[in-house]
Amino acid sequence: MAGVGSRKALIGAVLITAFLAGCNGTLGEREGFGPGGVPMENFTAEQIFERGEYELNRGKPDRAAYFFSEIERLYPYSDWAKRALIMQAYAYHQDRDYDNSRGSAQRYIDFYPAEDDAAYAQYLLALSYYDQIEEVGRDQGLTFQALQALRTVIERYPDSEYARSSILKFDLAFDHLAAKEMEIGRYYLRRQHYGAAINRFRVVVEDFQTTTHTAEALHRLVEAYLSLGLTDEAQTAGAILGYNYQSTDWYQDSYKLLTGRGLELKAAGDNWLAQIYRQMVKGKWL
């Protein structure tokens, strides 16, 4: 009988060794099976977790996500399931499977809101939006969702290690929205649709004034208003440039345009830009 027990122990050890060492083949042919077709139930949560880590380390995040998800399925109430869920969100993100990464991160937040890793889960959720907004031409809905999720990290976990990174990414995403408005505004300006262009540049000046696009937006307003013969507005936009962005090329370009027509860079008339100028001079930038 001792021999039979020894053989069983040896077989089990071989299976576990093969499982943790990692086969180079694909996942099991059916869900719930590991390499070599061995049922996942044959392994402990810790062993499956270690296999997931192994797959991550060898650059196979899709396989890692599979093993971490199996822990959630087989050992749903264990501490390993909690650890595996955050790792699952990370593995999916590494695989650029943003929908599943977001889903796993949200489940972690829902199930374990008081845990230390909840901040990281919220950060991963924000990244699942943020990492898709690199191109200006893409759907801006992702940018708004990224901003909302990043704001949650900043406000809910201000002392976490992810707050600072979230602030930086929030500013970049905010800048991205302004860039989109500028892109559309320039498009209209080139086609001499001055009213439509002015509306876009006004959004940048009023709503995105802390971004890097404000100086150009003011210069484009000078161009657009001069094209329409609205000199008061053009002069006031130039005055704001001179007050806040005098060292920029945009100011120099506006200065040449206005002075070339015998106009000054000064607040003139009673318009939305004049109101901004008055508030700015008093130190109350909109």
C-alpha cells in the first residue's frame, strides 16, 4: 500500500511541476483545463496563481489572465481570489484587452472597496480609457470617461501612490480635449467658416484656458474676427495675448496682423473677450 501511495504522490508532483514550470503549448482545449488537459481543480489556488505570474513574466498576459480568472472561478471566497482579481485586471491591461481589464478592475472595486489595492484597481480602470486616447481624431467620449475615472482616483485616493500619476494624466487628457477643439476650429477657419471656427476657439479660451492651446486659440480668434471685420473683438483677443502670452510666437503673429491694419492690442467694446480681459487683469481668470 505504501508503494501505491508513493506512486500517487509522485504522479501528483509531476503534474504540479509540469503545471508550474510551464508548457509552451496553448491553453487547454476546453475552459477549465490546464496544460496537458489536466483539470484545473487538481491544483490549489496558490499553484494556479504562480502559473499566472509565470505567464506574465514570459510575456503572455492573455494566458496569465486565463489562470487568474480560474482562481476566481474555482476559489471565489479565498484570499487568493482577491489577489488574482487585481492581477487579472493587470494582465488584461497588459494584453490591451481594455474592456476585460475594466470589468475586472470594477469587480475588485465592488467586492473589496476598503482594500489597499482598490486604489490601484481604480487607476487601472482609468488607464483602460486613457490608453486609448492617444490619437486626437478618436472618439472624445473615451477622453471624458478617462477624465472622470482619473478624477475618482485623485479625489477618492489622494494619498495613494497613484494620485500624482493620475493628476499628470488628467492634465494631459484635458489638453487632449482642447487639441480636438483646436483641430476642428482650424478646419473651419481654413474653409472660411469663421463663425463655426470662433465657436471652437471660444470653447478653448473659456473652458480649457489652463492647457497649452490657449495662446493659439486667441491668435486664431484674431484671425477670424479680422476676417469678419470685427475689430473690437480682434483687438481684445490680441490684448489678452499681450497680457499673458507676450513671449509666444502667437503674440508676435497677432501683433503683426493688428498693427499692420493700424489697430492696437487693447480691450475694446463690450463683448465676451472684453469681459475675460477685465477679469484677467483683476486676477480672476475664467
